[in-house]
Amino acid sequence: MTYTLTDRRTRANARGGWGRSLAYAALLTPVSLQTMLGRPADAGRRWQHLARAEPSETTAAVSPAKVYGYGVISALLGLTSWFLLFLIGLAVVRGPFWGFVEHGVVEPGTWGGPSRAGAWAVHGAVAVPAILLFLFVLRGLSALQQLLVRPLYGRQARWWVLPATILLATGSALFFWSWLQQL
């Protein structure tokens, strides 16, 4: 399969830097809400601008219902991104910096206990890989969402993108629900 220069630039932008992936993840929900509530004709331009994709030569004629559907799925992915950003913050505070936020006696059953140093080390050793995993998941989520909305600005999406995104959004909602149940 051959790619045009525009496709290569779009793929390079999808790969982007870590900061760009975090910013995309943070902006995904507000832009999704704009897509659902705004004019359907502006949706493609909005997503194209967020993805920093090259302008396409063709304009997409997409129905308002389809634009709304893309907005709903993207909003679910955006909420998932916000949840993952929250978990990253929580893992940073409760992992490598555990000793600064947890004061007092180390309770029996604490990871790495009974010593404070052991508990701190174990919390950090568990949190750092989790933080890295969440960052990779955020980056992949952003890339998948960029592939999902390509039809809104005149590009073609692969056949597997929509089913994979729906499956991921459903799994994310179930993950969030199970996380709430353990609180």
C-alpha cells in the first residue's frame, strides 16, 4: 500500500511527541462536545485542526447523525483520557512520592511494610511502570481517535477503526465502572 505525502504527514502528526499526546487527550472531550453541539459542517475542520493534519483536497459530505455519532464516541474516548490522566496523577502522588503524602505509622498489610522505606520503595516500583503504561495507552488512544475522525475531513479510515474504537470505548466504560466499585 502506498501513502501520499499528506498521509505521511498525518501519520507523523499522529505519532507526535508525548506532550502533544497529553494535550490531545486533554482536549478530546471539549472538542467532542463542540462536534456534537456545533454545526456539522465545521466538525471536520475542528478535528483536522486538533490533529494538525494537512488540509485535504476533497471536502467530506457527512450526515449530521454521523457527525454526532463520531462526537459521542470521541467524547467517551475523551472521558477515558481524562480518567487516565487522573490515574497518572494519582500514581505519581501515591507512588514515587508516597512517603511525602503518607504520614504516621506504616500499617500492617501495607505494600512493602513493615518499614517505611520498604513501603515507599514498593509503592514507587509498582507506580512507575503503571505511569508508563498509562502514558502509552493515552498515546494509542489519541492515535486511534485521530484515525476514527478522518472521514469527517475527507480522508478514508481503515475498516477496523470504528469497531476497535467502539470496543475500546465500551471496555473503558466497564473499566471505569469496576474502578468505581472498588472505592
